[in-house]
Amino acid sequence: MLSVQDVARSYGRVAAVRGVSFEAPPGCVVGLLGPNGAGKSTTIRMITGFLPPDRGRVRVAGFDTVEQSAQARRRLGYLPESAPLYAEMSVRGYLDYRARLYELDRRERRSAVSASAERCRLGEVLHRRIGHLSKGYRQRVGLASAVLHDPEVIVLDEPSNGLDPTQVVEMRGLIVELGKTKTVLISSHILAEVERVCGRVVVMIRGEVRADGSPADLIGRTGGPGAYTVEVRAESEDPAGAVRAALVRVPGLTVVSAEARGAWVYARASGPSGEDAREAIARSLRTSGLLAREVSRERPTLEGVFMHLLESTPEGGPAARGLSGGGALGGGALGGGA
């Protein structure tokens, strides 16, 4: 269980984090998103115990990261963006070294190294030097060292950074597997990956939580207007005008363009993000005596949510309170202003 309660942190007069709150129960993967300067890195440093908050509390598995720092760190695994690896050491030697730092005895170390190597699929490179491994394998070694002591909470900072497509898929599988039993928090700029692996997303802008919920829920409420493409047979003197007239009769639909090209009219329209107007469009075209070859809707994405929130935040001031919701994982959004 990870609990972040009204944490704030400033650097001199610059408020990096302003009253951020969220909770993540076991068995979930939570994505922490935000543009550069949003306060993500400072929030992660407070969660992992590298920085104390000026205000508020962070609890890892019930232990306060300031007042009970040692207990909290024993239950936390952290993979920074640049994993702190020793190139001259073998994979097994490095993992054994990390196990010693976690104060595991000899029997526990042997078992922990074997288990983490198997979980991160490192068996075939255990005896190779880390410096001779590919970027993907080095990331796996970093992840294996983060889960070596079987922590309850795992924090991953840009885990797919620099990986090729095959390695990204492999890392995605490892994260999903860990998220079945652990609390996993991911900070990433790769929105498509976050959408694939995270059951919940927390969006930070200018040091505050602007949205908190499942990707599907956030996309449904803030993915921007739905975009539609329509292809209709041109069968009248003014085919583009006929298509435009049929589309404007659909409630909530705005015609962006309608152009006749040869035997077909190609039109684009937009409508409310939370609704699917394809059936209404098809009915209106049919009622108008028009033959539709295609009525399609572009799928909203997490990127659309992110850009909508970013563009709707006023320049030069704190972020306004954004979207929140319990999402699929419960707990609700506790985020708010400073």
C-alpha cells in the first residue's frame, strides 16, 4: 500500500509540489504522468525517502518515510531512470552484493537472487559482466535488484527508456506480472505504454494533481471531442451540401469539412467525447437517402487527455482542480490544490 497525503516541497521560493495526494493499494499498477517541471521527480524522491516533504506524509506499507524511514525503505523497491549498475561485476555478483545491502543472510541471498533472476528472465546471463549486456538486459538487472528483497511497493522511473520495441514488450510483461501482487508506481513519458499497463493514472501539472482515475474513465471524460470520418456516394447536384445537411441534424455533431471527390463525398465531424454518434450519423444519412460507405470514429487516447489537461491549465499560476474519480482501483482521487 502506498499513501501520499497532502505532500508539498519547495526549493527556495519555487513550489515544486503543492499538496499532492493519492493512494495505491496492492495488486495495481499506477502511472504518474506530467510534463517536465510538473513535480514528478520531486514526488518520487519524497516517496522513496530521498527528500522529506515540507508538509504532508508518505507511507509505504503503513510506515512513514520520515519517522520510520528504515522500515519504509525495506518495503520499497526503486528503479531510477539510470539504473546504478557496476559494469565490471557479473549479474549474479551484483545481485548478491545488493542482497547484502538489504541485510539478507547467506541462505536468503541465494534464494532471493535466484527468484529475482527467474522473475526478470536473467538466467542465461547470470555469469556475464553487466558491461557486456544490452540496454534491455541492463534494465532487467536493475529491475531484479529493485525486487530482490520482495518489496511491497515498487517505484519505476522511465522503465522503458532507451529500449527497442521488443525490449519494451518484455519490460511491459514484467511490469504487468509484478502488478498482480505488488503496488507498482511508474513515472513515464511514453503515454501509450502507460495506457497499456496501468490500471490507474495520476496526472500532475505545475505541482498539483489534475486528474486521477483509470485510463478508460479519463479518456471518456477528457479525451477531447470524438472525431468522425464519413464517406458517402455523391448522387445529387450538391452532394457535399446534402451530406453536410444530414450531419448537422445529428444532435451535438459539428461538421468540420465535406468535400466531393469523384463519385464520393468525404466528410469529417466532431462530437462529444463520451458518446458514440456513429449510429445516429448512419440513420440521418439513410433518412436523407444517402448511401454511406464508411462511418468511423477515431479512438480517443491518453495522449488526448494529457494534452487537454495541459492546454486547459492557465499559464503562470497553480493548476486548477482537475478531474478525479475512484477509477477501477477504488480509493478515489485525493488530489487538490495547495
